[in-house]
Amino acid sequence: MKILLSFLFFALILPLHAQEHLNRIGGGMNYWVAVDDITSETDDDGFSYFISYQRRPQLIGWDLALEFLPDRFGEDALAPQFHFLIGQGIYAAAGAGWVHQDGGFVDDPFFSLRAGLNFQVLPGVFFDLFGNYRFNEKAELSDSDTKISTDTVFLGVALRFSL
């Protein structure tokens, strides 16, 4: 129990002293898995890559990211997105984004919930490990007229540098 309390102290309280690192830029990658099986011909998991800019003034901040999803359900896609962040070392986030694939944006945005661990590894260098759940998006596969649910779970890592 003492170890758990010590971890919570370091994860929640100590990052508050590093307020000089308000603006951060970086990138990372996600491993994603669709919640439902899509089709036997389409991969329902893969990797994506992103760049992001964060503003983290206190316990509340925001993250703006552009994600590239190669071979997402059979097609390459881009996903600009925005998240509100709450917390420092241990944090939660809620956000939304829009998928651009096959020459245009999909009809509906996706919504996202995130939980993560963010900590400083070197002066001005931050490591972020997080899980994401995206929902409320439908997609049409190129060889089908049926829209499919694309609820997806992500496990991501990022390395960010303070500006």
C-alpha cells in the first residue's frame, strides 16, 4: 500500500513543478484493434503514426494531433483530432476527430476517451503511454454498400519535447 501511495504522489504531485514546459511537440505510434470483426478480407488491427502539439498549463490542457493510419480497413486514412486533457502524470482526456480517406472526410466524426501516464524522462523530454477508445463512427468499405461500426481500441506511445 505504501508503494502505491508513493507512486500516486510522484505521478500526480511532482509533475506540477514542471510548469515551464507548457508547449510540447512530438510524435508517436498506436497499435489499434477494431472492437468488432469487420470482414475476413479486411484487417481489423494495425499501426498508426501521429504528430501532436500539446498545451499543458496546469491540470487542464489540450492536444492537437494528425494521425496517419496506413491500410485502415483496406485504405490509407488521415485523422485530425483534438483532445481536452485533465491531469499531469496520470491523466484522462476526451476528444473528437474526423477521418479522411478515399478522397474525402467520412460523414460523422469519431469521439475518443483516453487514459494515460505522462512523465518527464529528461529535461524538456516527455514520454506518454496511453490507451484510447474511439466510437461513433461508421465507414463504408470500398467493396461494400454496408456501413460498418469502427469502434476501436488503441494503445499508444509518444515522445514529446518542450518548446
